Amino acid sequence: MSTRVVTGASTASPPHDTTDLRGRLYAGICLAAGILSSVVIFPVNAIQDLPPIVNVGTFCFAVYSFVLYLWARRGRVYPGGLLLGLLTVLNVGWFPNAGSQGSIAYYFFAAIGLPVIFYTGWRRWLLFAIVVGNMLALFLVEASFPNLVRHFKSDHDRMVDLMANAVVASVVSAIVLRVVINAYLAERTRLATTLATLAESQRLESLGRLAGGVAHDFNNMLAGIMGHADLLLDDETSGERRERLRAILTASRRSADLAAKLLAFGRRGRNVVEAVDLNAIARDAVAMLEPSFPRDLDLAVDWGARWSVDGDPSQLNQVVVNLCMNAIDAMPDGGHLSLSTADVELDATAAADAGCAAGAYVMLRVRDTGSGMPEAVKARIFEPFFTTREHNRTSGSGLGLSTVHGVVHLHQGAIAVESSPGAGATFTVWLPQGRLTPAPKVDATRAARGRGCILIVDDEAPLRTFVAAALRKLGYESVTAVDGEDAVRVFAEHGERISAVLLDLKMPRQGGRETFLELRRQRPQLPVLICSGYGDNDDVQELIALGARGLLPKPFRIADLADQLARIV
């Protein structure tokens, strides 16, 4: 029988933190005090025929301890109240229960000091002084007024009292020790998990930096390839050659999309929100993964969705990729993989089943005919670092499905899985219908012309050559600089002749930020357009906040350059 696990946009937190050593120790002491007072001490006191005030005090303290325990389970810790109850029982029962000759002098003083450990600083020392002073006062009063003490009727009664309270002291010590040891083990496990998470985070950060650097260099090379192909296409009259040039541009554009994904991975946390076509995202993901599919894997797709979703394209691409990779791993010897999208309206009942709010959603469904999952695995599949791959031929970090879960919930959606052993698995994702308007596509065949002199600042010679040639086609003049220091020198020579600056960010000798500040110091109103292979990152946003006129991400086509210059010149 297939069962389903659903996770919605939020989860309720437990009423108390079970990993809190302070809370667990306090709750354990209160529970032990209540149980031992009612089950051991009260019956023993009744056997000894002690005065009623002792039994009444013991019974009231047992009830009081249970109340404190119930409050502790709800996160309300009152060690001062427990200390007050223990002091009251001690003072009330001291003289009727044989005073220093009874067992109360052997075990109660240790128990009464336990609430003091929950305090720190001067409060701990003050309460410790009060406890010690209270004990000394009892001994002094007993020495001064010995007739106040009610002695045991026989040695048998004293032996029963000592034995019973020895049991109490042992049980309390065992409970406290168990709570402390369990909390220590839980803390050690939590620390190990934290260290593993930190190590994984550092590893991913290193990979992100590497990916970002590779993507930056890749974009610089692609900018030269795309640019020169675009120049040739504009002048070419042969239909066959034009088709070949268009093929070069198409391949370059796909390579640029891959570089953009690497940059998004490198940023890790900087989210882009735009209108996203989930069908296009899923198609791109399948096209990227298809070469790695097993030979005997059958693929079926049904792109039925027509609505867009508001989100980060790179993150949503990661959702599709991770779900497909999970399905492929479940079918090492081949099988059937199907992906589908659809527009759905969820009413209150359907939304409750899906784990989200009622409304309009774009649904993504990934189904495989793999080995399926038992209940124990299904309950943990979205946990970070949980993986079953050590049991099969592959290995993994255990972050794939947890990443899917995080991205879906970040987009205010929900995800559900249906699976059973031997029956494959079906993952269903619901993402809210988008409200943003899709960005209009730029017509690469139409380039706005202009006039003026543009300063090109870039350390890549092929890119400088392409941009200079493109500017000539568009009606502009140009001067070039190979780095920031050269740019300042060239700008000082040409002065007011320069209409705008195309500025790279990462250059030797002097970077883009320092160059921007120096150029704006010389001419505060100078239009500067950032041209970077890193895309939109924090450095770009900082310069835009300081007055830069926008970003032209590498690689770009002539039409993109023309549109940006027409806007700022």
C-alpha cells in the first residue's frame, strides 16, 4: 500500500526543547521529587506513626512537585519555587522527624542544594548561603531546645527511616545522573551534527567560490565569441553562413546559461525573484541531465502548465534537477521516469491535503518506477544529510531532497511524496501562481544607434576589440584602457570628449570599484555602466548605490549594448 508524506509551508515547534540540559534536569528533579514523596516517603512516614503535620507536608510537597513538573514540560522553569518547597518541607519536618538523628539530615541537605545549581553569579552564592544558614539554624535550635525533637519510638523505626530514605537518595542521584548523561550525549550528537553541517557549508562555500571564478572566466571568453559572431552575422549575406553563425550564438547562449547557474550556486543565498516559466525550467533541466540517463530509462514528459510562478530560476532549476537525480538513483538498471506540469486550483480540502493554502498553483510531478521507500525512510527524506545511498552503488551528501524542501518552502509552496517498497515514488510540488509580468524579450536584430565617445575599460583584449567594433557599427567612437590605472590616465587625456564608460570590475593593478570612485571624483555626473562576468552581485549593487547607471552582464550581444547605451548617453 502506498502512503504519503506531506510538508506544508510551516511546521509547529514543540512546547519545550528536549535538548535543553537545564530544562530536562529541572523537570527530572521535579518528577523524581513527586514520585518518591508520594510512593516512598509518604507510606514510610505512615508506617512510623509520625505526627500528621509530617504526612500532610509530604503529601502537599508531592502534589506541588508534580505541578512544577507539568509546568516544566511547557517550558516554564521555576527553580526558586522548588527550593522554597524543599526548605518548607525541611523546616516543617525536622523536629517531628527526629531532627539530626533521622535520615533527613543525611539525604535532604544534598537534595535541597540541587535547585541552587540553576542559578549563576551572585544569585547562586546568595541562595547557597541561605541554604547553609537554614541548616545551621536548625542544628542550633535543636541544640538549644532539645525537647522540640520527637525521637524514634524504637531502633526499628529509625532503621526503616534510614533504609527508606537511602533508597530515595539513591534514586534521586540515579535520575539526576541519567538526565545529565543523556543530555551530554544529546549535546555531543548535536555538536557532531553542527560540525558536519559547518564542514559541509565550508565545502559548499569553497565550491561556490571556485564555480563563481570559473563562470566569470567562462563569461569573459563567451563574450568575445558571441560578440564577434554577432558582428559577422550582421555583415553576412550568405544564408548558409548566417545559419552557422546563429548556431554559434545559440550554443554560446546555452553556455552562458550554464555559467549563470554556476554563478547562482556561487552566490548561495542571493535570490532573484522574477516571472518564471516552469515548463522551460523543467525542459532545460531534462536536457542537461539526459546524457547521464541510464540506457534502459524511458522518459515521458507532459508540459501542461500555462501559468508562471514568481521565483528564482536557478533555485527552481535545482528543484527539478534534484528530483530527477533522486529518481535516477532509484532506478540504476533503468525504468520509467515521467515529468509533468499542470495548472491547478486547490480548494480548502485539497489544499489541506497538499499542506498549503487554498488558491491557484502550478504543479510539478516527478514519478519513477524505482525501488520505492519504506515508512522509516519516507519519514526522514527531507532531513539534511540523511541518505540511503550507502546501501546502493552511489554515494551522496544527503542534501538533495532537503534542498528541494527548502526551496519549495522559500517559494511558499508545498511538496508531497507517495511511495511504498517496490512501487516507485511520486513527488508532487505545488508553487503559487505568479503575479509578476514576464520580462519582454529583447529583439537582437534591432540595435539603437547613437553618438558619443565611450571609454572601454577591460583587461580582456578580445572583448575590447569586439566592443570597439560594435560601437563603430552603432555610430559611437571609442577609446580603450587595459585596467583601472590606464582608465584614469586615458580619461584624464580625453576629458570631456568621453560620454560614458563601460567598466569591468575585476582587473589587475586597480579594480573596478577604485576606478569608478576616481572617475566620479573627476566628473561626478559621468555615466558609468558596469560590465561584469560575475553577474548581479553585492559588488555591483554597491556601485549602483554609489551612482553607477546599471549592469551589462557578460556575455552580451550588440543589441543589449545598444539598448543600455541609448538609456544612459
